[in-house]
Amino acid sequence: MDFQHSSEVDVAYYILTLANKPIFYKDLIMEVIEKKCKPVQSLSAAISEVYTLINMDSRFQYTGDGMWGLTEWNPPETKRSTVVSTSSGSSKSKAISSRRRTKLLEGIQEDVPRD
């Protein structure tokens, strides 16, 4: 990989992909700076800049205790909606949704130009 022409976050992504496990943020950033072979005026400013870029990139995930990994290692959380229905409430909710649907259709029909 050509590190000189790659962005810092792409280099960090490459490093984490090879490691295949979360890495402590400072070690990760120092390795990025080392691989980029870019002259650094202020080490603390460089660390801060790379950390901010990683933090803003959705490919990276903070795993706690200063460790960063890749989002793709964890499956996305699926949101489950709980439907609470009671025998008396289900017919009521069907009637409400039917009325809502009718009103929507009436509104659409009013908006359609007639020839």
C-alpha cells in the first residue's frame, strides 16, 4: 500500500484490518504517523488531528478503554419494535388505521389535477 498518497484514516483502517483486533488509540495513531513518513511539527497536534479524523469516520468504532476497532467487526444492532396488542384494542387500531388511510387517499385525490 502506498502510504504517502493515502489519507491518515485509510492508513489507520489498513492497520486495523491487518491487526484484526482493536488497538490502543495512541499506538494506532503513532503507527499511522510512522507509515505516512510525514514530517510532524508538533506530535500532540498530529495525534489530535488523526484522532479527530478517526473519530469522525464511521468505519471506526470506539470499543472502550482508549481502544479503537472497525465497525464492520460488529454486526449492526437490529431494532426490534414491540407490538402490544390486546383483543379489544386490535379492532380499534385497525379502525383508526383504516380511517387514516382513507383520509390520505382523499387528500391525494384532491391534489391530482383533473382533465
